[in-house]
Amino acid sequence: MTFTAGQRLTEGWSGTWTQRGNRLTASAPPWKTDLQPGEAFTTGFNGSFAASNPAPTGFTVNGAACPAG
């Protein structure tokens, strides 16, 4: 996903989270590397911001666009 107003990742869970510039990426956690198509999985993160805090954009899963929510 992409932050649009300088927000920063502060922590993430149920995944390995990284931030490069305004782009966040979550990879499978070591204990759940066998996620199958159609299988549900929940992950999350907290972030910080200085001024405005618009919703992130550009959600993808394995490179395919998907809706937020």
C-alpha cells in the first residue's frame, strides 16, 4: 500500500512489515508461509503522522489490485 502524506510505519503484526519511502509491504510471517488462494488471513499495523492522515492507497496482493477493508 502507499501512504500519500508522509505517514510512517511504527509497528506491524502477523507479518513482516517494511517501509521504503511511502510504500508499505507486508510479507508472510515465518509461521504462515503456506497461505492458499481464497484463504483468509488477518494482519495489521500502526503508524504515525505529522499533519494530515488520508487513507492509504494502492492496495495489492501478489501484485494484483484489491479493495481496502
